[in-house]
Amino acid sequence: MSLHVIVGAGAVGSGTALRLAEAGHDVRIVTRSGTGPHHDRIELVAADATDVARLTTLTEGAHALYNCANPPYDKWATAWPPLAAAFLTVAEATGARLITMSNLYGYARGRQPMRATKRLEPFTRKGAIRAQMWHDALRAHEDGRIRTTEARASDYVGPGLGETSHLGDRAVPRVLAGKRVSLLGAADVVHSWTYIGDVGATLATLGTDDRSLGRAWHVPTLPPATARTMLDAMAEAAGVEPVAISRIPSIALRVAGLFSPLIRELGEMRYQFDEPFVIDSADTTDTFGLTATPLADQIAATVASYQNPVVAQ
């Protein structure tokens, strides 16, 4: 089996690492703190991914290098350019395939469903940053300097997401406690939700199957569902009554943004929750045989992670 280097130990990086390790690969996780999941085949290393020399040394001989980093929203403009440049430089220097985890921000607004073969036409600042990262990587691939692919997913649902998910810490504990949930957008507009377990499975596949190279792929995702449908399903799985759901007023978001740069950055992404936001991942399933986890299993795992967090970890 081969060595795989993963930068980032959040839900995406850790999930990918465990998938690869369980398949018999050696995995090296690189984070500033040197943290990550424990497994006989996983090595945890403390390093700054923007230190090109250090990351190059850590990636020498690796089959693939995974960009699973996740800078805070309000740091994207300053954090992503040096990180992205480092990944490209290291991939070229070592020959490791570059596998990047991305999102849907680069697609044009209102064109549904979104497909991974569609041209990126960003209209937000964060969308432009992610689109530029992909364009730079694809150009390097087409020039023969690196080999690369990118996975894209919609908003995550599942265990271990904390406050990074709209259906995570800000919602599930309140559902279990029978309290009103306040959402960024409308509760009854359809939205694609990508299960975090399917993200790790997809990245591990893209990193070990060279059919993935030279284009982007969507993580297998179930047909869209409203936020209300998802939260009601969690309530049912937990054996509690459905809770009231409200939308955070725009004025409240703007006021909160005056004091929190992170909240301020949510404003330009609100459109994703106020209008249909749907992806098509059929080509990923057709090519690699990957399918989305059944909804009942997604919901059960999510609820269990909050009801018994020690076991879920």
C-alpha cells in the first residue's frame, strides 16, 4: 500500500485518514498542533503547511497529498493564497497527486442543479477565492506540472461537525432539548445536504483512483431536502416532538456582524438557504460506484453523536 499525506484533522481530514488507514494505506496527518485520530497506520505531525520545505519533506514518496485545510471564514482572503500556493509547489516537487476538498461557492447563482462539469462563475468573494484555487491547480495539471482533482460537497450533516455545520451544534442540541431552532435561511426551501462520512469515502477514492484526475467531482449526495425535513427527522429519531423553526432576521445578522468578523462573512452566503440549492452527483456514482449513505443512517448517526458524544468519538 502507499503513503498518503493529509493536511487538516477536522471532520473531513480525519474521516479521510481513517478510510485510507482502514484500507491498509499509511497516512500522515499534518496540522499545526499535531492532533488527529489515533490508528496504527496514522502518523500525526505538527507542522505549518505553508512551510514549503517542511511540507515537501513530509510528502516525499507519498502517493497523494490532500488539502483538507479549513481556515476560518474571515481569514480566507489572507490564509488561502499561501496555503494553495504551497500545495501546488509541493505537489510539483514530489509528484504526489493533489486532492483538494472544496465546496460549491464557485458556481453561478440560480442554475440548478449544479454539476461538477459546469464552468465556475463565482459572484461572491469566497467563491472567487475557491474558484481561483481550482483554476490554478487545473492549469498546472494541464501543463503537466502536477496531477490533481477536486471534490466538492454541499453543506455537511453528520457527527463531529461542531459549529461548522448549519445542522450541527447550532441546531441539533436544541432539537433534542425541544427548543426553537434559528436558521440562517428559510426552513422550507430545498437544499442538498452532504453526509460527512461520504466526504471521507469520496476523497479516499479520488486519491487512489487515477480516473479522478484532471476534473472535479461532487461527493455523492441524496436528493435535496428542506432544513425542516432534516430537523424533524432528527427529532423523530431522538423520540422528541418537532421543534419550532425560525429564520434569523437580516438585521440581526448585520448587527451581530458588527462585533463578529466570522458572522459578518455569513451574509454573502445566505442566498444558498433562501433559494433552491441542489447538486447532481450522478457522475461520481456512475464512475466510481460510490453512493450516498441512506438518510435514516445519516440521521441516526448524527443524533447518536449528540446523545452519547463519548461513544460517538
